[in-house]
Amino acid sequence: MDSNNIFAQNISVDDYASFVDRELLDEINRLSVRLRGAVIQHINSTYVGGGVAEILRSLTPIMRSVGLEARWDVIKAESNFFECTKAFHNAFHGEKIELSAEMMNIYRQTSRANLDLVDEDADFVVIHDQQPLGLTERKPRHKGKWIWYCHIDPIDVDARLWEFLSSYARRCDAAIYHLAEYAKNLGNSQFFIPPAIDPLSDKNREVTEEEKEQILGRLGIPSDRPVILQVSRFDRLKNPFGVVSAYLKLVEEIPCYLVMAGGAADDDPEGQEVLTELLDMVDNHPDIMVLNLPPTSHLEINVLQRAADIIIQNSVREGFGLTVTEALWKAKPVVATPVGGILKQVLHEKTGLLAGNTEELVACLRRLLLDQDLARELGRNGKEHVRKNFITPVYIYNWLSLLNRINE
């Protein structure tokens, strides 16, 4: 797949005029002047599945629209590489890892096999997350500025793994983290940019009644009781098992449905194992629906979020949590765990509710089901919070500000 053929559509920052103030759009155009014609290459590990791919799907064309020569490329790797990097991902979130010589060799060999992917003419090379970090071996012979964008929470990263990966990250001219508290001392420039959702994308645009009825009917989502929804990859860090446990307690008091919607990503070999365990736990419960959707099911996710009465994000760890951003954008009441970037989005009792354990999750769900006025108020506040902070125009403004500073 060549992403640079995917993004042929015409798009302009002016297309977002209904979502933000004119002053922000004017500032975007001003910041873009010094960068016009600059080549910026984004590199990650997959075109489909996961938040980074979704971010790049919107960011690449909007960067082009303001005059940058933006491109997006993906490393090629065998399954053993992604098994290693999934273990690395989990180790970033505090899980124990036995970092073997074999794992490090697989990482090095795959990275070196992809070195020709780097655009020699790029003015900026942006490495997203840890999978393509090994490409920084090309940095000493490259004329451009290199940026590492860490989309995950590295606070509790395994010390030996960090020693290994940071040797690559230190070669970059700058590092971007979602939150200031995620920063690692790499000796380069540090920037803090939370991600964003695209309100014009299929996952976040308004949907017609016809689209809604057709998709809900195809997916078999009933409408005779409240629907509680969690959207996430089938990943242990998203704690879908805790969601089921909470639901089984709640449904003893209040009749409702639970929908668990997720899917796989090319760079996550663990997903099928988690899905199998989840299905075993659900055990064909008549009121729990586990939907294993293709990673391109953006409109389906949009409709599910808009149809839900409450949306949960029960993550154990979360770099930022774009599924929370999406849910808030639909003006839905959200109950989420107080971890990582969720804390920047779900402001307790203002834009949603926070629940630190199963008992608190059950209590929050019960409260929202019984108090519709509160649910509506949290939903309204949540949407406005996202509009001001976490949508594409704000994101491209932050990017242009960063690139201008690095280019000084």
C-alpha cells in the first residue's frame, strides 16, 4: 500500500472553519509561510489500526494543504519483529520483559533492512513510536532534522529496554510527547503535543439517520434498553475483562446492553489471544456483544459511539486515549480510568466521570443511567473541551509552531 496515493483528496484548513475561530485559521496560514515546500516524512509501523495510523491519515493531507511536501511511509517487517515490539510496547507500560540478545538482534536487523525507506531529501523525518526508531542509524548521514514522536506513556518503561531504545532516540534533534510528565531526558529539544481527532473524518463526522439505522441493523445492535460501549483494540492494557465484570454487576440492578467493539492492527500480534479470552469470559451472554471489526470500520465506530448511552474507557495505562476524545466529541457521557492522557480529557464531574476500580465503575454507570440530566451536561461539556483542544486545526497549529522552532 502506498499512503501517498490514498491522500489525493482536496482538503483545506478552511474546511474546519465551522469548528474553530477564524483567528486560529489565520495563524495557521501565517505559520505555514516559512515552511512551504519543506519535505516532511512520517514513518510508523502500520497504515491501518491504532491511533497513530488514524492521526497520520488526517495529518498528512492537512500538512500538504498548507504547503508542506508531506509523505507517510511504513516499515516492512516479519511477524517476529512485531512480536518483539509488542513486548516492547507492554514494557513501556511497566510489564516485565526479558530483553534477550535475540530480540535486540531482530530489532536491529529489521531496522537496517528498512534504512532505504528514509527519504534522503526530507527536511524533517518524524519517527512515530518505538517500532521504527532503529532507522535513526541513518541520521548521521542525513541532512534533515529528525523528530521522535512518542505516542505512549514511557514513565515506567523497563530500564534495560529504555537503555537499548534511548540510544536510538538520542540521535534525533527533538522529541515529542503527549504530556509534559512523559518527558525523558534524551539531551535533545522537547515538545509536548497531545494528539487530535479529525471532525471531518468518517469516524467523527455527523451521520445521517439512514446511515445510523443501516449500520446498527447490520451489526445487530438493539435499541430497547440503554447501551454501554467500549471501543478499543483487544489489548490487555484496555482491560476489557474489567468492563465485563462491572457490567455483570450492573445488569443485576439495571437492564442494559454491553457492546465491546474492537479489532486488530498489523503491528499487534497479541490481539487474537485477548479476543479469544474475552469471548470465553462472555460465554455467549445474550446481552453482551463482542464485535471484532476490520480496522477500516471508521463509520461503524462513529455510529456505535453516537448510538451508545454511555461510553467506557477502562484502560490500565493510556498514552492519550483517542477513543475517549472521539466519545467526548459525540457529546456522550464518558466513564474512564484516571490514567495517562485520559486525565487531560475527562475532568471529573465536568466533562465525564473517573473510576479507578470495578466498584467505582459500576457506581458511575449506575449514576449516569439514573440521571439523564447529568449525562447530557457532561456530554455537552466534553464536546466543547475537545473542540477547544483536541481537533485537527489545533493539532496542525501545534505542529507548525514546532517545525518553525526546530527550523530556526
